[in-house]
Amino acid sequence: MQIKSMFLLGTSLVAGLGAGLTGCGDDKGNPGPDGGGGRTGEFTTNSCTGVTGTCKQLQSGDDSELQTLANSVADNTTIVLSTGTFKMSNQLTIRNKGIHLIGQGMDKTTLDFGKTTTQGNGVDVAQGDGFLIQDLKVLDAPKDGIRVENTNGVVFRRIYATWTTPSQPTNGAYGIYPVHSQNVLVENSKGENASDSGLYVGQCQHVVVRNNTVMGNVAGLEIENTEYADVYGNTATDNTGGIVVFDLPGNPIIGRDIRVHDNMIIANNHENFSAGGTVASIPVGTGTFAMASRRVEITNNTYQNNHTGDIALVSGLTLEPNMAAWALDPATIVGDYTDLNLPTDGNGKILNFQGGNIVVAGNHHSGSGTMPAPADPLHIGLLLTIIYKGAPVDSVLYDTIGETKFDSTDPAKNSNNNHMCVGGNTEGTFASMDILENAKNPATPFFRPAAPFAPFDCTAIAGNPIAPVTLPTTLP
């Protein structure tokens, strides 16, 4: 439906329904008349009291009323939900600006999509600038739990997205999923049991992801093709992979300027139950990887008991070896990239497969790398088993694709063309591999220098430092 026609429909429906929406309050925040529909629940924390502008209250049991209101709401409306469960039969589709959807707490208000028969998302928002979702749980969405697309100004606060049955490839792909959006804040939320990622930020600009918990997912927290992101204070545990940063081929935003710091990335050894796609290749027991992204800081995180390893720095060619797939027409690229000195394909197209200018420093490592994945599509676990022969895998691994020199013993015979900096990560260990030779002969030895790991002993990003992300003060 066109946005204009949606707006006209929303205006007429809201005007016509008015107080006839059972359980809604009026614009002053006064509760509507009680009656029918099995309505229950209380407004224990949040209500329309004190809310500026249009505000509607709904009690649990008002399931169809919520469906109607969300799908036809006018701009700048706050919808407050009571305690209890709203049993939804279809996704909540929001196509207006300034909508706030607020419950009473992630353990008190639930949007249950378990009886939905269509393959929709739970909450689906597009072109909804100034969107806030807060204090509720989204349960058993057929696809993504909460998907927000093409929106400037997005806040997820105290949200819990999950599926009832763990470890099922039929679970939805993403729990919390802002995509193609700008000025995004995700805080104090939980994402669990997703068949791809519990919390996924894709193709966004200016993002803060803080103080969240992700567990029981294939990938816990993903930052994909995103520029300018701060990721801190999060806990990733019991996922296949904990916190990962990467670019995929063909996407118009070239990932850059990502700060992953002060997170807990612990015991991410969950089986990989993905139905397919990129995350199906993540080896069980992966803490963090940075793939095909540049200007990344991975600092002051705590890594513990990730069976395959803690941190890997890899080229996108490990996932997609066809270099042509990584070619981007400059006219289609969104955002800043001209200062990154990316290679071209000889026909004027930009290639973004190579990771580089990455700093790993100050991380705490313990108990990881003791049981590399016995089987994974990329055979990384097998390679590490052959090389390490039962000894712990080094804390940081680098594939050296794009380097001009490699030697397993002499630092002077190794290049650092990609500016990979691990000199400040002296609590851990480091190894680089000649992955192209390892593919031919897995027994090709790694280069395992002592700290500070020359020639990878640099400690700072080349060029301008990565600045913390500052979000607009106008975010809800």
C-alpha cells in the first residue's frame, strides 16, 4: 500500500473508531470503558498519563483492537499496552512516523505471534522515523521478531525477542533487527533462540548497541555492512558465535568505524542450527570475527571458554572467493568510503572484500580454544585441530589474505599491509596463517610470534581515530 493512501486510511479509521476501540483511552490518557473480550491486565509502569499528543491504552485481550490500531495508526501516536499477553494472528504493520509502542516490562507484556499462520514478522516497521518500542516481549514470530527498515531515529529499549522452542531452524531468523536505518539505539534488551541472530544491525549508519543480552542464537550479535557503530556493555553467551562484525558482498554500505568494547563474550558453544545462509558457516565455539570490514576496534572485552577460539580477523574471500561478487558501482554506494583506499576491479568498481586497519587490544582471555569445532562448512575446526594438536588455539587468528609476505618463523619476513594491530593485546596470544597454503596443505605451520607480536605490534588505527557515536538528543 502506498504511504499516502495508508496515511489517509489511518486518519479515517482512527477518527471513525475513536473511543469505540474497546479498551483504548482517549487522547488525555483516560482509560476506556471496561467490557468484553476477556480483557485483563494493568498499567503498572507505563500509561498515557503525561504523554504528549495522541495516546491510546489497550488491555491484554484486546488483540484484534491492537491489530487494527497498529495497522491504521496516525503519525505521532503512543500505544500503551497493559500487563498480560496479546495473542496476535498477523504481524503488526506500522508505516507511520513518530509511533511509540510501549508495554509494562519485558516480563510483563507479551505480543504472542504463535498462532500466526502467515509468514510475517512480529512487529514490522518501515519509513517510521522516530520509532520507539519499549518494555515488552515479542514471542514466536514466524520470521523476524521486530524488523525496522528505512527509518531515521529508532529506539529498542528493554525489549525481549525470543522463540518458545530453542535450537530450531524453523525459528525466525532475527530477534531484534534494524536494517537500512539511521540513528539507531538498542539498549537493555534480550534476543534469544533466533535461527540467525538474536540482535542484528544491518546496513545502518550511526548506531549504539549497549547493555543487551544475547543467548541461544546461532549468532548472538551481528553488525553487518554498517558504518559508525558503538557496541558495548553487552553479554553474548551460549550462541554458536558471540559478537561478529562483517560485510557481505553486494550491499551498498561499506562497513567501517566499528567499536566493540567492554563486552562479555563467554561460552559461545551452542550447536549451529541455522537453516542456511552466512551464519551456517560459523564454527561452534566462536567468540568474535571481523570479516571484510575496516577501521574496527575490538578492545577491553572479556573472552572466556569459547571452544574454537576468541577472535578471528579474516577476508571476505574466505566466505565468497569470487572477487567479482564484491564489486560495487560507486554510484550505488551509500555513505563514506573515499578515505578507505579500497581497491578497484579495473573497471571503476570498488572492491570491499578485504578487512583491514583493525585494532585488537586490552581484551581478557581465559579457557578458550580448547576444543575446536569438529565439523564446520569451512573446515576451520579441522585445520585448527591439525595445527594445534590439542594445545589451546591462540587468542587472535589472522588469515593474511592480502599480505605480500608470510613466514612461519621470522617476523621480518612477514608483512602487515592490512594494518592489523594486536600489539596492545598482550594478555592473549596471536597467530597468523597462510590460509591459501593451508587450503592446499593443512599442516602448513602458523606464524606464532611472542608479544607484542611484530610485525603486527601496532596499537592504533591508521588515520583519524574512531570517534564515539553521538546520537541525536531528539531520539525518543
